[in-house]
Amino acid sequence: MFIFLITLILILDLWAVVDVLKMERETDLEKKFLWIIVIISLPLAGVILYVLLGSRRIR
């Protein structure tokens, strides 16, 4: 069960980092870099913060 949770968190982190890298070109590199740092340094909380605050962009 523990390995499953770790794997799930790693997959979510990977998804979030890839999503950050795929942001529009108009997005500042500093914002992308900051989101990647947050996601990597706070694995579960970083993904939750990114989903709630960062992934909201006009498409």
C-alpha cells in the first residue's frame, strides 16, 4: 500500500511538471521555474497547489 501511494504521488508530480512545461509561451520562465520548484520540493502539497492555483489558465 505504501509503495502504491509513493508511486501515485510520483506520477502526479511528473504530470504536474510536464503540464507546467507545456504552458503557453507567453508565461514567464520565472513562473514555470517557481512552479517546478514548488512541485518538486513539496510533492503532494505542490501538486495540490498547482491544481488549485496554477493550472488555471485561459485556453
